[in-house]
Amino acid sequence: MAFSTSDGNGSSFGKSRFRGTATLSEINVVPFVDILLVLLVIFMLTAHVMEYGLEVEVPEVSRERHVADILPVVTVSKRGDVYLGDKSVNLNLLAKELQTRFPKAKDVYVRADSGLVWNVLAQVISELSEAKVKVRLVTRPTDAANRRR
């Protein structure tokens, strides 16, 4: 594509030192396309690393310990029976049994049946609080589809 400074009749609009029609040079887009292609290749190569990160092989460990062996869990059934782990425990001896079986325990997880009478659960929490143990209640999250609006 050439640009001309003449009006088509041979006369020029401005005085130029060249006689005849003066043409302006075209815009050269080849270097622009070359730069864009190089940038595209660089982006394509680095996008893979940014998306997935570095590959690292982490060591595998076996999980042979049970959660009940590590964390003290007190379970209260619907009838009011109290269990420490999987063994039945008298409510009045719960704190003593907890300190014997889990001497370093600072937290206790309490699982109670939803149909349990509140009085029994309050007694369990009171007994554990007197033993200077932090009580954490175990709950189950409700499903978003089952929620009432």
C-alpha cells in the first residue's frame, strides 16, 4: 500500500525535493508478527509450569493407628450409656479413667446421640470440665439439600 502526495493530476500538494509522485513507505508488520509469535511460544511454554507447579514426590506413610487410640472420644448413647473409646465407663469415674488412659489429653471429643436427654449430656460435660479438660462436641454437618428454608 503506497501513499502519494499528489492529487492524481500530477501536481503535488506540497513542495518536495523529488519531482513526480512521492510515495510514503508502507508499515512493515513482519517484525511485529515475529515478536507476537515469540511471545506466544514463551507464554505457551510457561503456562504449563504455572498451572501445574513443580512435580514433587512426597513420601508415603502407613496409617495403622486408629483415631480412637490417639484422641479421647467420649460417646453417649441414646439410653445414656457412657463410653470412653469403645469401653463402657461409669459417669462418676469418667474423669479418672480419662486421665489414666490418656494422661496427656487436653481435649476430649464428645459424641452424643441426637435423641439423648440433655440432662445426661450436661452431666458428662460437667464431669469433664471439672477434670480441666476442654470439651469439643462432635456434630455432623447438614446437607445443603436437606436444609429447610
